[in-house]
Amino acid sequence: MIAMANTENMVAPEDSCPSCGERDADRLVWREDETVECQRCGTVYRPGGGGDG
């Protein structure tokens, strides 16, 4: 059986991890400084295509 991604829990493409493309909101941790840390690859970035944190 193939597992299907839950699209209800996905962030917008522009807010996805720029390194690995992760979009699952449960794997993207929003930090107090308004950056996001990807739990899949460890990248810290500004959402919306703003580049590195």
C-alpha cells in the first residue's frame, strides 16, 4: 500500500524548506524570531522565500 500525504497539513509552497522541500507543518518549527527550522534536514530559514535566517 502506498502512503498518501495529508495535504491539509501542508504549508504553502513559498513557505516550504528551501533545502529539502519539506511542506509538512508538523516537521517545520516556527521559532520566536520568525524563522522556521526544518526537522527533516535542520535548515533554518525565513518563510516566504526570504532566504537564510
